[in-house]
Amino acid sequence: MRVIQNLYARTAVLLVLLKLSVAQYEHLGYPPGYPYPEQEEYTAPQLDPDTPRIQLRLAGQKRKHNEGRVEVFYNNQWGTVCDDDFNIHAAQVVCRELGYVEAVSWLPSSKYGKGEGPIWFDNVHCTGKEKTLAQCQSNGIGISDCKHSEDVGVVCSDKRIPGFKFLNTLPNHVENLDIHVEDVQIRAILSSYRKRIPVMEGYVEVKDGGKWKQICNKDWTQFNSRVICGMFGFPGERKYNPRVYKMFARRRKPTYWDYSVNCTGNEAHLSNCKLGQAVLEKSNGTCPRGLPVVVSCVPGKDFAPTLMTGFRKAFRQEQPLVRLRGGAIVGEGRVEVLKNGEWGTICDDKWSLLSATVVCRELGFGTAKEALSGGRLGQGMGPVHMNEVECSGFEKSITECSFNKEALGCSHEEDAAVRCNVPKMGFQERLRLSGGRNPYEGRVEVLVERNGSLVWGTVCSEGWRTMEAMVVCRQLGLGFASNAFQETWYWSGEVSADAVVMSGVRCSGTEMSLSHCLHHGAHLSCPKGGGRYAAGVSCSETAPDLVLNPQVVEQTTYMEDRPMFMLQCAYEENCLSSTSSEVPANTYRRLLRFSSQIHNNGQSDFRPKADKHSWVWHDCHRHYHSMEVFTIYDLFSLNGTKVAEGHKASFCLEDSECDEGIEKRYECANFGDQGITVGCWDTYRHDIDCQWVDITDLKPGDYIFQIIINPNYEVPESDYTNNFTKCRCRYDGHRVWMYSCHNGGSLSSETEQTFPGLHSNQVTHR
């Protein structure tokens, strides 16, 4: 009996420990494709007859479709809700009434702009369990002492309640109501389109009451098609052949949705459009003199089924005026615009989903899912080119929108960013992480075709580095890589997937799928084999971004002649040119000296890859080397030939200074932790060892000076394009000047081509 009791007790303890171990990773969320916990199915609320019938919507200066000012439709008029006593419980009721799983936050004081009409609710008190805002306690509907400067807004989760169904509780006013449907899809009908990825043409279907239904094309406009295409990641719509769809509709009777749709064409999502009048007779469910709606979308250049061929290749592509930087996945990033040959950012004042959508469409994506503010995807460098941008939604480029040319008071802390809708390419279904402690890490397993069937297998880890890991994390929608692993014996992946099916993988880091990287194909080569030596990754939603201040280099450059007997430590660290080993100790070396100020403009701290226990103590300089090579300094002739070089081996990484309000976290002294905190910078003064280039053997003339940070990609960053700095350098044998210093990617491509040397920090140190 005691044995059984002990067994029950141990089982209970194990269950508790299991729940705790799972709970510690719940805050990370679940990646796409990972099974979510079961959620309750939506059931329509049964309201008492005396409960006021209201309808809700989110309005105002929205940055996402699931946030905005709370507006209430009552007594044939739209009004607002006062922020007095409003709390997260009331926000929860609002969000669930609108069909979202839960509330994220609420915002007082008309943060989404002032509304109009009556203030229908004031001093609202909710428990969070009410089925409608009208059931919460308040002063009474229409009784308020508030002004519209107190209008409340909410932010709801972007996940919809499964099975949520729009209920028309206000007859004769359907045209004023927002659409709330469970899901929307483009379903390929013609056989020629069914196997194409992405799906670009087919029926528009809405899921209503758990069933997919077509929309009657009566009163359907190209503006509606434009919104549908934008939702699915396409910048625009195009004409299609209606004859074949008429034939198909005759053979198979459609099931129609009850309503028509009325979009203006600049909405980011169908849920932002208004409902049209009911178009169906209740008895037969037909579409009078009509057919199901069909849309055909134009894919952006990155998602076109085939690349340009033939003579088109001969035409030179124009320099784009807009780009995204610092984003983890395709279609997201900080918005940068090109003006007067220099790239700069946009200030987030008045930044809206409408303006963000113009950016997304211009870049070949669909509408914007989110308009981000406050430097959420990292801070840029250089000028702030645009402020208070306001678009109609139909501009071809963000540069055509109205804006304030003066960016007074705007800092890079206010850089605007976007997340765009991109086509579903099916990449996530062909890759998985297995055996990790949480969904963000594990052994990399890929789905490949072998002997006519699809099988899962591992990736050879030989040569597996940060860039390959970055592509894996992007493909899975898990952000940036935080580590690339060449041994995964501690992760017991799927036994049936132990065999190596991909080897020789080499990625540039910009690919959307691991299959797009260079690899061996069918002829595999993996000396160590898979199993414990299979490739693995861990991913993170954020990453650091190191950027050097070019003005500091320009302002601090000078020349010094220093005797060899004072350069012993530098000689040991290979900070002098190779000819220094052949000269006596009483000779001099001529050094080009300068300061470097390296900022972390990313979203997480920059930490050395090596663990503390493996750092190397350098007795001469009296500090620990945490990285083998952190920066490289080179001088090139104007034809691109390297004529002198230097490097800063194993930087002692620490916070020299920080922006206001940010505390220093890293200090090298006393075997302290090394790194650079977000919003801080590490300054290496011109007068410390190895902060130079040995130019003893250099002839007078004009040169290009180049600095590369983190050259071997040892530490993952959100943007590697800005990791190098170039300057023009003039040396007359007695003095030296630096001018035109700039960071990589900060100038137009035409200007950058006038600077020989590398055009990125992708050096050949692999």
C-alpha cells in the first residue's frame, strides 16, 4: 500500500514539474505551425430583451486593424466611450465583442484622435465577463460629463476567436457596420492555378459559421479586389478571363455569403471595409444575375513565379527610393528613403497604417499589417528625411505623400517602421526545429523529395554558421538567429529524420528559404555525418546592430611616428605590418591613428560569442580577449588594391557612454562582463594600442580607408550592411587627412561605386 502511495506522490510531483517546465516558455509564444492550446469555440451571446443593442468598431489614427478608438453605434448614431474608470477588464469586453481573443492594453486621452457625436458611455465598470459593453455598469447610456479629448482606445490581440460570426443586431443600418468574419481566402479554381505558389487568382471566400462561402459579384468593384490582393501580400490587382469562371459556376453551384462588400480601396484589411446591403433572398441563397467574386493579383518582383528572361535583363534597374532595414523577416523593417544621394529615416509623427501600406505596395508587398513607431525595429543613422507623413493610400511612392520637410525635434528614437503582408509561399512547412527546450531552438530538419516521396532529414553542420542560421529563423518566422550549432547531441530530434539530406549549405543571409542557399544537391558530402553533428539553431525576436560613427573617425585622424621598442605589445598582437619583424628595435613605425565610436542601435545587447571561461588573458595589455578579431582596418589604392592593413584583435567590449536614461551594464575591469548595451557605445580612443594602421611603407597619395566591424559574423546582428565605414584618405608624406567618411549603405549605389573596396562586410574569412 505504501509503495502505491509513494508512486502516486512521485507521479503528482512529476506532473507539477512538467507544468512548471512548460510554463517557463509560455511567454515566448508559439511559432507559426506549432499547435496552439485548444481555445473555446465562439457561441453567439444570448442577451436579455432589456439590454441596449449596440454595435462596436475601432476607429481613429489606427496603426493596426485590431486597435483604435472605441466607437459605439446606438440610436442611429456613432459615438465614443469616455476613459474615466475604464480599465483592462472593460477593454477585454470590447475586444471579445469585436471578435478578438483578448485585450492587450487600453489608451486614454484620445490617443487615437478625437471622435465625434455623443459620448455614449462614461464611468464604465466591467468585470471582464460581460457579453457586451452595454451590460457593464456606467452612468447610463448617453449620460456623460466628458469631452472628446477623453475618448478611450484599445489594443486587441490580432488573433481572432475561432468561429466568430458577425451578427447584424441593427437592422437598416448594415452599411455602417464593420465586417467581422472568421477568415478570408483566395481559393484557386482553375487547374492551371491550383499548383502554383503563391495563390494569385481564384474565388474570394469568407468563412462564416464554420463554412466557406463565396461572395456575389453584384456591386463588386476593383477597389474591393485591391484590398483583397493587399491582404494576401500582393501590391495590386489585374484583369482575368471571366468566361472560364462562368463555365465553372454553372457546373458547381456556389454557396453565397449574405452580404456585399463596400471598400474604398485603401483599407489594409477586409475587416476595415464596410458591409454593403444584403444581396441574397433568404429562401434560395442565389446571386441574382451574378457570379462568385474572382480576383487576380499581381505579385511583387520577389514573389513572381518566374524571373525576368531574355532582353529584359539588359535594362538597368533603377535605384529604389525606399527600402526596409533591420527587420527579421521579408516585408518588415525600418523605413528608409533616398534623398539627395543619401539614405535617411522617417519620423513617426502621424505615422499611420495608410502611409505604411503605401510603403509596402511600393516595395512589391501587400498592405501593411502594422505601422510601428518609436524605433521599434532599431534606429537608423544619418538624416531624418520626412516628418508628419500623410498619404491618401493611392500614391505610387511614399515620396509622393504630403509631409513636413522640417524634422525639428525628431531623433532616431522616433524612426518609423512597417510590417507588410507577404504572400504565403509554403516555406515554413518544409523546415522544422526538433528536440529543443522551446519552439525557438532545436536541430534543423528539412523536408526533401527522395525516390518520389517526401522525407524529413538533417543538415550537415560542416561550415554551418550564423548566416545559415539566420535564414532558418527567417524561414520559420522566428526572428533572428542567436546561435548556430555544429553539434546537437543534446537535442534528440526525430529518430526517423537522423539521415543527412542537405550538405554544403552556404547562405548570403538574405534568402527566404534554406533551399535557396547554395548546397550540394543530390550528391551529399558530410564527413562527420548527421546525428550528433547535425546543424542546429536558436532564434530570438531581437538582435543587436553595431554601427560606427564616421564623423568621429574623420575628426580624430592624425599621424604618429613611434619607436619599435614601445610597440612590443602591439607586435605580439599582430597590430603592425609584416615588415616590422625585419627591422631593429631602435627604428620607428609610422602609424595612422584615429578613434572609433561603435554604437549599438539594435534591440538587444551585443555580447561576444565565446563564453567567459574561454576568454584569453593577454598579459602584456592586461585584459581578456573575448573575440579573436572584432574590427579590421584597411587602406586601399584607388584601383581597389590593399596597400596597408591593421586590426583590433579581441576588443575589450564595454559601455563607454550611453544615451540619457540608459545605465551602463558592461565593464572590462576585474574580469567583468563584456558587451555593448542597446543605446550605448564603446569608444576606443586614438591613443590606445592597435587603434591604428601601420603606414610605414606607404607612398604619398590618395587612398580609401575602410573599417569593418564583426567581420566574421561571429555575433548575429539585425543588419550587417552598416557594419563597414569608408573614408577618402590623403597622405602627403608629412600629414594625413580623412574626409567623406560614411557608413555602408548610407549613400546611393552610384555614389558608393566611386569608393573602391568592399561594398558590404562580407569578407572572405570563412
